[in-house]
Amino acid sequence: MTDASGAQQQALRLRGGVAVITGAASGIGSGLARKALSLGMRVVLADVQEAALRDFAATLRGEVLAVPTDVSDAASVERLAQRAYAEFGAVDVLFNNAGVLTTGFSWEIEPERWKRSLDINFNGVLHGLRSFVPRLLQAARPAHIVNTSSVGGFLPSPLMAPYSVSKFAVLALSESLRAELEMLQAPIGVSLLAPGPVKTGIFNNPFGAHAGTAAQAFVDNMRGMLEQHGLTPDEFAGPVFEGIAAGRYWLIPQPEAFDDLFRQRNEDIMARRNPRMPW
């Protein structure tokens, strides 16, 4: 849906529709929830942190359903879908947004921390698709799916390999999903959301047993960058919803953190130059 009439249909659906948001209790998810409610949407909040989810839901005005959900568990996500449809009868926008960050040298990060990153950042998206897409197809009405990757899903970084790996995977899955839905001529749009610096708690505690001085210095630098250049979740949410309403696939609300580095990376690949650290 990229023409004017398609954009209008998207906007109308946003104003009266139902949004499901994973990772909703804080960070980007909380901004998306507040924006959705401001548009008159009904919102299903999902997060693994039950107390934080309950407390956040209590701050909101509008029709809100809070469903504690572990996106790394397929059965938990299926229960989320069941609750959403039982309460509201339909879903118009699905935000597969939950994510975590792990830092350290790739060979020192413990296997369980690698697994956790992949289970949440990638499998969380996959579980969302497996539970919601069949229901969206059966409904045969316009809907939209937004999968959260990252600028780091295009530009790999040292000392956060699990994050980069999982976000690259979300990028590939999302493009495949879009092509598959187009093959079926389904009225379901797909967007790939690639945040740059956003003021969230993702760098609060990304360490394991082998934090090390290099990882600590890297995290300190990233925290400083977020504080200096990051958008608030509410500032970030506005352009996201504008992109959805316009039917855009690429949702990159902070091109200043992406365009030059991505162009450099592509030019290096085309010229067969060795990679340069993007940050």
C-alpha cells in the first residue's frame, strides 16, 4: 500500500484499530504505546517484566490490555495472540519490538547469553509471525506488521555481536515475509524498523561474567552517545507511525545515523575493501 488511497486506508485503520506491542513496558515500546493510544487505538501491551508492565499500563489512558509475555517462548506468544483476539476481535498493527543487548568479545560471551539474545531478538519476532500471521490472513482485512531491527542490523559492530547477528536476521526475515505476503496478494503490509540512538535502558546491564575494560569503555561511550544524540521514545514514535500510515517498508527515523555509514559500507563491499568499523 504505497499509493495515496492505500495511505488513507492505513491512517483510518490506525485511528480506530488495535495495536499489539511486545517489549511495551519501557523504551521504544512505551513510546509506541503512548502514540497508538493518542491516535485512538486500542493497545495490547506485552512484556516479560510483569510488574513493570502493570505499572506502565496504570499510567495510560485508553483501552489497554496488559499481557505478561515471554517472546522467547512460542507458547507464551500464542497465548498473547489468543488474548488479543479474545479481547478485541482483531489486530491491525503488530509491533514485534522486544529486544535485548549483550556486550563483550564474541568468543567470551557465554553460550547462554548468545542464546538469550537470539531467542528474544530473532525468535521473538519469528514467534510473533507464527502466531499472528495466520490469524491476519484468515481475517482477510488490511493489517500491518512492524519488525524492529536496528541501524546495527545493517552495520555490524564490535563488542555486541549477538545483537548485530540477531538484528541482521530480523532484516532477512522481514524482507522474506514481505515477499511472501505479496506472493499471496495479502492485504498485510510489512515494515522493517531500524532505530538509531534512542534514550532507552538497553545499555543498562549488558554485561556477563567477562565484562572487561574494553566492553565497559564501549558501553560508556554508547551511553554518552544516547544521552547526547538520542531521541526520546515519544519523539521516535511519531515518525514510525507516519511511516506506517504511508505504507513504507523502510522505517529509518534517524537517517543521520544511517545514510552515510550505510553508503560507505556498500561502497566498500562493491570495491572489495576490507570492512571499516562504522562507529
